[in-house]
Amino acid sequence: ARGRSRPQTVAHLVREQALPFDRIEGADLGALLERVDGARVVLIGEATHGTSEFYALRAHLTKELIRARGFTIVAAEADWPDAARVLRWVKG
């Protein structure tokens, strides 16, 4: 319709909302944690399936959600060997 703005593309929306990190290990997640402040559920997704960088950042973010925001449950989609290793750790 005339006078309406065009919908933004997904790429534009991602660019607008993305938070860049200079490094993965020890990345400052303060701004990201502020975005989820008060959330009861946080979903972490990716499109790379298997990059070590994503797994490292997800581990760092998960630790911070537990430590700084009090999350007590983590559910993960994972490959069987990775999930089995986590289960062994959880069970002691």
C-alpha cells in the first residue's frame, strides 16, 4: 500500500540487533545478559552446526546465565557423545 514503509530484511534486522565480540574466551557478555534480564527462558541457537567458536561461546554464556542470572536448568540439543559426557559429569 502507498505510504507504508517496506518491511526490513532479515539481514537488516540481524545487523541492527547483533552484538559483536572481539574474542570468544572471556568475552564480555554484559550487554547480552542485560538483554535477557528478567527472562525465565533463554534460547541459544546457531546455524553453523559444529564450529568450536560457537561451542566455546555457548559454554561461556551458559556459565554466565547460571552464575550471574541464577538459571538452574540447561536443556541442550547435542550430539550423543557430547551429551553422554555432560550426563556423566552431572551424575558425578
